[in-house]
Amino acid sequence: MILVRSLSILSVFSFLVFLHACSSDQIEVVDCDVSGPGIMDSEVIDADCQPTGQITVTPVGGNGQLMYSIDDVNFQSEPTFSNLSSGSYSITVVDAEGCTGVAEVVVGNSGSDLDFTTETTTGGCGAGEGSIVVNATGGMGGYTYRLGTGVFGTSNTFENISGGSYNVAVKDEQGCITSMNVQVMSGVSFESNVKPIIDLNCNVTSCHGNDPALPTFNSYNEIKNSSARIKSVTQSGAMPPEDKLTQNQIDLIACWVDDGAPNN
């Protein structure tokens, strides 16, 4: 079962107008809602108690080379992911214009009913203030727990965690494993932290003039719709081209985007 959503992310070309030194006659705006990629279908091989699951997605739309990721960090050209434990996975496809689509794909566990839920607390942006508590059910009992690529241990609580996405796994005494990605919110505020950075570093009037086709970034919706691209170009240092942001400002933008770019 998959749930597909498309993210409207402006092309990198549109960001030549973002944060200083803009020239509107050099801009090409890409409408990701129209031409961006998506995931039409997925073929799933369930796990058999161990990490034997597999996901192959079928893309639709997009421009140029498509790349795929199961963790939103590492991308590959092939649409197949193997050696997966049972659980829920977010598969991202991105095209050459920077437009993306995301599908939630579930890998079942044909050998066990082992499952778990989690409770999280706010982690801060790199502050290590959060926690994840894992509540396992089913399986054969004798649960052990793992965060990321660490080793399995008996504690169901992981502490000193910053905002971000983490892979959590549970193993029972039979050796069955199930896992899922868990989002720990950073709690970065749009109004207090992110909007002042955008306001200070983008002179909207002189940058975009009166061209209604170009983004102004003077409203939450415009910033939200372009949030993934804003994160990308600020982290790479491509924008702003003259007055560079501090590392703290770059981190705050990234943490807010990873939280889902909330209007908070």
C-alpha cells in the first residue's frame, strides 16, 4: 500500500532571484505540480522475519535523470531497495530540476506479528534534547532495541537526540526484526527563527520587481512551497550569493524544513 504526495519545489533557476543579486530576465520557473516526478506504483517483497524485504518503485513524470532515496540522504539511480526489514519506508524520487515526489511503502513481515509504536519529545536543532521511547508488541517477547546502525540493547529508550529522522528497529527472542523511520521534531519556529532570516536576506521589491510569475518569499505559503529548495541552496552555499548565512542560520532552516516546514 502506498500513499503518494508531490512536493512543489521551484527549480534552482528560480532561486537566482532569491536573496540578492537578481535578474528577472534570467529566470525560468519550473512548476513541479505540473512536470515534477511522482511514484505511480511499487512492487514489494515482504520480509521473512529477517531483512529480506525489497521495494521496487515505478516513477511517473519528471525531467531528466531520476534519482531515488530511502532515507532522504543517500540517492541512487536504481529504483530498487533490498535487504529491508519489515516496516514503513518513505521513498523519494527527485528529477534534474530538483522536483520531488514521495511515497510511503510498507514492507510486511510474513514470519511474525512483531510491531511497535514510538513516543518522542522535541529534540532541538542539533541540541540533543529529545528522546524516543519504543513500545513493542507481538512476536515472541524478549525484545531488544536498536537506533540507526548501532547494536541491539535491552533499553527501549533513546535519549540526547536532536531533531531529525532516525531508523528504529526491534528484535524479539526468535530473532525476528522490524523497523521504521521515526521523526523527532526540532521545534524550530517559522515566525521566530526562519522568517526573520528570509526577511533580512531577501529584498523583495528590488529583487523581483512587479513580475507576478516570480516568487517573492513574503508569505508563509511561498516559503513553504519552496522550502526543500531553500534548504538545498543554503546548505550548498549557492544562496545567498553575496552575504553568506551563518552556520546557525543554515542549520535552523534545515531543521525547520525537516520538521515539515510548519507554520509555527
